[in-house]
Amino acid sequence: MQKVVIYKDYKVGEAVQAVCPDDDNMYDGVVSKINKDGTFQVKWDDPDGGSEDNPVAPKDIKYPPIPFDKLEVGQKYAGTIRSVLDFGAFVDIGAEGDGLLHISRISKERVENIHDAVEEGQEIECWISGKRDDGKFGVTMVEGLTEGARRGPADLTPFRDLSPDDWHPGVVARIAPFGAFVTVTVNGASADGLVHVSQIKDGFVDNVADEISEGQEVQVRVQSVDMDTGKMSLSMKSGFGGGGGGGGGMRAPSDLGPFQDVDSSTWLTGKVARIASFGAFVTVESGGATADGLVHITQIKDGFVESVQDELSEGQEIQVRVQSVDMGAGKMSLTMKSEE
């Protein structure tokens, strides 16, 4: 079930879009009268041979979408949370598209679990935090926290002594021309680090957006941590020279070839290797081959899962099915849910 908000405070003279009773299609119009039965008389912009005006119920009326070029950074809007993901939420403010509310822009304080802070259908006050050339925009629940504003540095202590040889789960928080900022989770602690464009893959990267996208789950290595500036450098490359010491070659991703042809109805025995806020990485075996795959939080069980740690623990033996194998990205998606 999803909460539906019906606005009932339209004013005479306001431009609206409403469902015309003549053909049940939505047209542009203007509120000409507020009727005693709670409906609004809407005068159509272009009757086109039909009724000049009609009474319309509030549920069949909405304001025209706000054009993208009318949105200004810093403007305040009332919004409704449409969907919630691990890295943020999408908010309807009445514009032509939904705005992204990144988890780092929900509160002045650090938000560990986004589901503790917002939920689908929730009405919020928000401000435009930034606009992109591709027509997308971001919002914030903290006034003044625009995309140009800086917050205090995150606590990078849990990441300071990590070996550059080890892989860690991450989620792409945002993309820039010079690279991508990735939220990394290690032993329950999360922080953002930069994967420079040169560290996305071997070879030349012309456009970061062609390689990764916001919200994508990736595997990264911690190259260096600067505690003074609060900056962390990450790499998605699996070659030598990780930076920050720790000699020797980097551990290459597992060979997922033996899992490509595993039927999605086949149950495999797996062991939980590590847990993140967005799911669990599980080690599975097939035909003598072993590899790690991700059981996303939405694939742990039917129904809502508030915390992965409440459902699974490291070292636990579980039954999983292979959903998909991406050989190019070296990723395997698993599920604990039945086929139904």
C-alpha cells in the first residue's frame, strides 16, 4: 500500500491540470469556481468542441509540473517521498521529474540507515540542492546544504588501516567529470571516497557516466586515507600499484564463468562473508568453483527488511539462488527468496 495525498486547497484563478469528464483525459485549465460539494469548476484552456467547463473532484486535479528551467538552487518546496533506496530517496516536488535526496543530505547528523529517517509517502520540506545538464536535480532536507556547500569531514578512522589489497562493497553516491564518489561500508561504518576517473578501469575512460551510474553497487579498494583533510581515495582496478603500501599484487575478482549457466531455480549452499547496509555478500560454490555474490536487502525475504544484521550474520550458512551474472563487471546477484 502507498500513501496517496489529495490536495484540496486550489484557489480561483490557479492554472491546473484536470481530468475532463467528457473523455476522462487530463487537460490544462483554470479553476473558475469552488463548488459547495467540494468539487472545483475547471474552465478548459481549449474546449475543442467539448464542454467549456466542468466540476472536477480534487483527486482528479493537480498543478502543472514545474519546468526544469524554473527550478532554482535554494528554492524551498513541499515534497513527497516516492521511493527509498540505500543511498537516498526520490522526491516528488511537482516538477517534471523526481529529485534525488542523497542520504548525506537528509540531516545535519550522520544517517546510518536511511529507513530510520524517511519512508515512502512521507511529506517533507526540502530545498533544491543542485541541477545537472541532463535535466536531473537534487534536493536536501537541510536548508543551505547545496551541492556546492561542504560538510564536516567524515570519520575515516575505520578505513585508515585497511589493506589496499582488500575489496570492499560500495554504492555510487554521485558522479563528477573527474570521477565518482562512492559510499563504502566496512564493519558497519560508512564513508564516501573518490574513485578518480583513472581508477575506474584499466584503459582510457572518456565519460564517467558511460562506465558507472548513481546507485550502482561496486567493489572498491582503499588506496589512501588523509585524516587531516577527511579524504579517501578508492580504486576499482584490480592490477598492481594500489598505492599506500602493502606490497604484492591485488586480489583479482573471482571467476564467475562456472556460475553463468546455473539455473535460477537451483538452490546453492552459501556462507555469509560480510554484511553491508544494503545487503550481504555470500560465498557460494558450484562444480568446485567458489565466488562471492550479493544478496541485496530486497532479496533476503518477502516483506520489508529494516536491517540486514537483524536477518543475517557473518559465517551463517544459507540457501541462495543465482539471479544474474555480469561477467564484464565481475558481479553476481543472488536471492534468498523463492521463485514465487
